Amino acid sequence: MAVRLLGELALRVNDLPKMKAFYRDVVGLEVFNEEFEESQTFVFLKIADAVEGHPQILGLFDRSVEVSQSATTIDHFAFLIDLADHEAEKTRLEAHGVSVATREFPRFQWRSLFFFDPEGNTVEFVAYDPSVSSP
């Protein structure tokens, strides 16, 4: 299979500064293109190093159309985290006033944290946990 990693995920947003601050300060992503933000119509946030000079990117694009949960085609998206960080991330998110729902997926041995961004998109932090198994 040619696909190796997620290269970019783009969201249309109503409040670019608020969404940028959330993904930078709460989620913990690094602004990738700060020097190119002259137009203030988009921001790229680096998720992780990827391949051939293209990091994994979350792109936030200011749109003049209303964005809402009922109008989006995205159900949710997930960021991989280390199992060792799972509880600390839950605590950190809650300290930011974010409501966090936990869920286990025994079939895949995944442990997840689900929360919403300021515009209602569901975000997941997921960790592999071999102790999560079917009953």
C-alpha cells in the first residue's frame, strides 16, 4: 500500500484565532507556518514529523460559510498518544475546562479520550494498550 501516514487534515472554521489557540494551547500542536500567516485566512499546525520533509499537518481554514456539526462531513479524527501519557492528558484537558469521555476498544486494544473542539468537532486521543481485551 502506498499510503504511509496521514499528511494533512483540513477543517473549515468559523473563528480561526479561537480554533488556533485551542489546537495550540489545549491539544498541544506546534504552529508550523507562523511566518506565512500574513493573510490570517489559514494556519497549519504540526502534528508530527512524517516523511520527505512533509510533517503531518492539521490545517485550519477560515471560511465565510457557517460550519456546524450538522453540516460537516467529519465524524471525528484521532491523534495517537503514548499509553504512558493517557491519564496525564485526561487531567490536562480537564484542567483546560474540556469535558473528556473515555472509551476502550477491546477488539483493537485501544484506550481513548474523546472531547470536542470549540466548534463541535469530535477529537480523539488514542493509545495502544495491550491490557484492554475482550471480557
